[in-house]
Amino acid sequence: MRLDADCFEPTPYNNLWSEQDIVLITYGDSVFTPSATSENAPSSTSSSAPLATLDKFCDDYLPELTGIHVLPFFPYSSDDGFAVMDYSTVNPALGDWQDINRIASKRRLMADLVINHCSSRSAWFDNFIKQKTPGKDYFFTVDEDADISDVVRPRVSPLLRATRTENGVKQVWATFSHDQVDFDFRNPEVLIQFVKIIRLYLDMGVNIFRLDAVAFLWKVTGTKCINLPQTHEVIRLLRTLVEHAQPDAMIITETNIPNTQNLTYFGNANEAHGIYNFSLPPLLVNTLITGSCLYLKRWLMSMPPAQNGTTYFNFIASHDGIGLRPVEGLLQQEEVDTLVETMELFGGKVSWRADKDAQKAYEINIALIDALKGTIKGEDHLGFERFICAHTIMLALEGIPGIYIHSLLATRNDYQKLAATGQNRAINRHRWDVNELTELLEDKHSQHHQVLCSLNHLIKLRKQQPAFHPNATQFTLHLGLQLFGIWRQSQDRQQSIFCISNVSDQDVTLPLTEINLIVSEAWYELIAGTKIEADMTSMTLAPYQTVWISNIAT
């Protein structure tokens, strides 16, 4: 219901998504036209502007994806966009707001609200140094002797940044790096600025807001400075404003923290509409390299169904690495150690965080296709099957799937970019010349072509299944350690799908009696497009094969 010209009455517990929703995760220049890479990049009126190239590439090769998360597309100074210099403009090296509008007119657009910090080269921080408005009191500072001993850190860099200002040296809080200076949300003017930014993004076509690093937003010295009650209050306020401004807009929280803490960001269906399901990537990779679904199954059984009005955002690869904090309490340390060692064997790197007086592994940086090219026994010839299996599992799970562009394109570790930047995360942030990429995708013998075709087939198939609605019923099946299975049922109870994957490198027999197929109904295996004959008593699943067994053929 509309209250007035600018305000709507939101419908509580309303699902703003369906089985049709699948989101592409990408940088604005993950694919580019070579002429757009010079310092004098063309304007967005040129078809060679990176955002225009991305838009056309999605039209041509990713037509089934209904949403797109374009990672920070603003002017920035470091961290591949997450040190924002100006929240109100598009990075001219990518394009302009016209390009963003064009993308948003075709797909549901997710954009980052980098809310915890901004660039030390921003106008606001320059004003902080000069002690001018706006900005002079926008940043969190503490005394040199402040108690920061319990602060949870995602990095190993010093927390405080000594900054000379017109009023003397200030100790500025810098959670992520000294180029990323943290805001002080105790000042209501900071909140007002971000409300204005949200309004601008809505006007420009943004439909989903990814609240980057929001768990660190509020600071109180002497505490852990993460997940504080005030942070949750800010999220509740932002949700209230967003849903009254645009009822179909969503907020998703990016909180790379232990699973039980992550779940709190749902609130009582009054905080995030969606939360990043950070435990899924490390648990699924662990499953596929060990051949045992023990830990994945345990975790899934402990996960509460998302109530109406909320959903999980599932992903297994992104622009960042495979986070390890989300498996604290879920994987034994020896399992984590084996995971790290195996990923290093496959060419991955490890990023660290400060933990009091020690350092702990924070994330593994590796391209997903390289992460799954073998098992704990070493590299083998089943990497393709293992990689597809991972996505088939994710696509079946409760929640909205997000797929990283470099997974769709079978992009391998970028050692050249890693060496050039010295940043571990660069290993999984390749930039494709669109002409070179197109040639590879048109080659039916290339792995890039084979992966994209396989994933596009699965995506299209998933979108046809009501039982894959993000809030449809899900139960975990008990089929041993080599077979991972879930049962999904549509909200109208008309469709059931048994999703079963062989997560091992050996053939495994699935007795059909174990899944209790109703004998009065016909059953179909959707992926292969075959009917299950009434006299079949078992199926043999090849290594990493998945079956979607449904009572409705599509």
C-alpha cells in the first residue's frame, strides 16, 4: 500500500524472490574491450566502456542470470574498489550512471554499500585532516592508550592510523587497512549521509544493497568491536527506510564471521532480508576434497529454515577468498589444516588475521576450479566433474544462489596479477579481454566452453523447479558419507525433488528404497532428462555425479 507520493507501507514477511533469482557476482571490468583499458578510457556512450562490455557479454552468454552484483563501481584508491573515494559517482574508467541504469533495466542490480569505512583519499577524510565540514567529525578516533586488546581483526595491519590534522595528531581507527578509515556512526550526520547515498542508489536502479563489512560498524573501546547491539539497530533502521522507499528492495549483510553470529543478522525478519552463507564455501570444498559429507551434513542439519521475508545468499566463490572464520566450531582444527595444506598444494595462498598476540589463517585465496582439481590425495582427472558437482549442490540448496563470474568462465589462478599486485586476493580477480574470452567460449573443446554450457544448463533447469524456491522446505537426507542428499518440496507441496550427489571419487550405489519414492507417482531424473522406471531398485552414481529426482518432469 502506498502512503503518499514517496512512501510505501511494506508487507511483513513477504518473500521478494523466487526460484527464478540467480545472481552473477562480478567486477565492472572482469571482461573488457582492450580499447577501454588506457588511462583515457572512453565515455559510457562507447560500447567499449567496461560496464557496456559487461552488459553485452551477459546478454550474449549469461541470459539465464536474473540478477547481477557489480562490485564497487565507484572511484577508489585501493582494495579493488572497497576504499571508496566518492560514493556519488561511477568510476569513469568503467562508465557512468547511464551504464548502471542500462544494466539495472535488464537485471536485478546489487551494489555495495561500503558502510564501515572509506578511502583516506576521499574528500571527507581530507576535510577531517583540515577540520572542515563535512567530514571533520566523520571518523572514529581514540586516545593512544585506549584499550583495543580485545578488538577482533580481519587483518594483521596495525588498527590505529596516526593522522596529523589541524587539531593535532589523531589516532584513526582502520579495521582493514590504513587507506580504509572507519566512520564514526555515533555522529548522526554520518548516518544521514548514508541515507542520502541509499536514496541515490535506489534512484539509479539499485535493488539490492550489500552491506559490506557491516559487522564492524559500531565501536566501543574495551570490547571486541564486532556485532555490537548498535550495529543491529542501524541495520534495522536502514531496512525500515529502504522498504518504505521501495518495497521490493533488499538488504543483504556481508558478515564473514562464525556461523552462529552470522545468523543473528536476520533479526526477527526485521534486519537483513538475506545473509551471506559464509560457511558453505569452506564446508563444500572440504566435502569434495575429502570425499566425506560429514561436516557439511552436520552444519546443514543445524541451520534454521529462513522464515518468510528472509533468505540465505548462497555462494561458493567470490572476489574474496574462502573464509575460515565461518567454520570455527564446525570443522576440527585438523580438518582446517588439511584444507589449507591442500589448497596451497593446488596453488592457493593464505591470508592472515591478527588474533591477540598471534596470527591465524583468515581465508584461502584460490580460483575455485583450481581448488577442486584434486583431493587430499593430490590432483586427479576428475576436476571438471568435482567442480560441476559443487555448483549442482549449491543450486539445489535453500536460498538464492550467487555465482562468481570466474566460476562460470572456468578462470584459473592468475599468478601474473598476483605477482604484479602483491595481493593474495588478486589470484582470483582476473580481467578477461572479451575478444580472447569469446574465442575460448566458442571453442567447444575448451574447458571454458564446457563449464559455461554445463552451468547454464543447470541454471536454466533450476529456474523451472518450484521446489527450488529459496524458502521451499528442505530436509537433510542420511545416505552415508559419500552421498550428500537433501529433499526439497515446493511451497504448494506439489513438487518434491531429491537432490543427491556422490561426493567421492568412486562409484557409489544409491538404493532407491532409501529415499522412499512414492510408488503411485512417476519420477524423473531432471539433469539427464530421463524417467525412473518403476522396477528400478537402485542407481549407480559415478564420481561426483548429481541426480535431481522429481515427481514432475520439466
